Amino acid sequence: MSYQYIENEIEIWGIEKGIIGPGGFGTAASQAKKTAEEVEELVNAVCADNKAEIIDAIGDIGVTLLMQCHIQGVTFTECLEAAHAVISKRKGKMVDGVFVKDA
């Protein structure tokens, strides 16, 4: 399955569920809160080393981010491109398994 296909299917699901699109009731704040909930689930799954739950949580995070993009009128690709433009120039080092950017 291509990324574009699955993204379109997720958007159709969001419209059918009334999250996005004409008459959609999803708000930027509600989707941000949902993303935070899903990130917490990811942290719990990683700490438990539960691969199935990790995959589920990452997928759910992706869905909430796609809904947020639609609400904001941007594409996920635009967001990734903007992030890449910043991080590609970032300097820093790994500290205890975390990349710490230079000030």
C-alpha cells in the first residue's frame, strides 16, 4: 500500500467520523489533546517493550497528526519539509541516548 493511498483512506475515515471536512467537529485543540494521549500510550508501550503496542501507538499518532494537518490546512509533507529544513542544519551531540542541539 502506498503512503498516499493510506493517507487518503485516513482522510476519508476522518470525514466519515465527522472529525474533518464539511461539518467536521474536530478542533485543533481536541486533536492536539488526542495526539498527547497517543504519545503517552507510545511511551508506555516503549517502556514495556511491547512491539505490537508501539506500532499501534505510532499509527494512532500519525492519524491524529494527519487530522491536525487537515484542520490547519497544511499537508504532513509540508510539515516534514519545514522540520527537515531546520534539523538538517542543526549541530549537536548525543547525550545519554538523546540528541542535544548546540545553543
